[in-house]
Amino acid sequence: MPFNKPIPDNNKPPQRDTGGLATLVQAEKLFQIALLLPCAAFVGWLLGAWADKAFHKDWISVVGIAVGGISGLVYVIRLVITTGTGDTKPGGLI
């Protein structure tokens, strides 16, 4: 049986930047994740309340909150995925 050389391991761990700027960038990303979901639901509620008054309905603001919350959650998930992979722009994988 012939001897085969093992495949070299190219998955070296990335070198960590211990500078203060990298910490600030990471904190900004976490702050954006924490703030984005409530803001999206609030904007959906505002648009739904406007549509309630414009169309004389009572249920559109609830739909606006739901749509805003879902869209905020989708963006947060995309942001978390791209932060984990190291891409620079949101939505790089989806």
C-alpha cells in the first residue's frame, strides 16, 4: 500500500487585532444589533398608525408592528451571519 502525504492544514486561526479600534467596531456592531429590532417595530407601528388614519381602519397598526418586527429580525440575522463570517457588507450570504 503506497504512502500518501497528509493534506496540509490551511485553516490557521486568524490573528486577533488587540487594538482599541477593533473593540470599538465590535461594540458598534453589537449596539446596532440591539437597537435595530425595536426601531424597526416602532417604524412599522408609525406607518401602520398613519395607514389607520388614512384608510379609517383599526387593524393596520398591528400589521405594521408585525411587519416591522419581522423585517428587523431578518436584518439582525443577516447582520449576525455576516459578522460571524467576517464579510464587510450586510447580507453577503443571503
